Amino acid sequence: MGVRIALGATPGNVRSLVLKQAMLTAFLGVGLGIAGAFALTRLLQSMLFGVKATDPVTFAAVTLILLMVALLAAYIPARRATKVDPIIALRYE
């Protein structure tokens, strides 16, 4: 981060870099989780009461909540990274 900022990257560039990497990981994890949940629907069906194991509303709601939490968890450090003085960041690295 310090090298990028020292070489002239704008705070928006650094923030978008961090958010892109974090959200790529989040999308991959959510996608694998949904695929695993669909693969285990027979086991899930015996544990759920009043909800189908493949309920699209539940899957969509959980997906959106997980992605929003991942975005928030990535945005806070990304914003903090853009406010660091490049000299201090380079000295720390």
C-alpha cells in the first residue's frame, strides 16, 4: 500500500484494489457455500421445519447478508489504508 501511494496512486485506487480483492474472495466463498448447501439438501431437509431446503428467498437473503458483511469488513481497513502517510507505511513495511 505504501509503495502504491508513494508512486502516486490515488486513495480511490487503493481503496478499490482492496475492495476488489476482498469481494472476489467473498463471492468465491459464498458461491462454494451455496453449491455445498444445494448438494446437501437431503440432510438439510431433515433439520428444517417449515422451510424448504432449497427456499430461494432464504438463499438470497443469506447471500446478501454475507456479502454486505464482507463489504463492510473490507471497507473499514481499505479506508484506513488510504489515510496512512506513505512514509510511515513504507517505514513499517
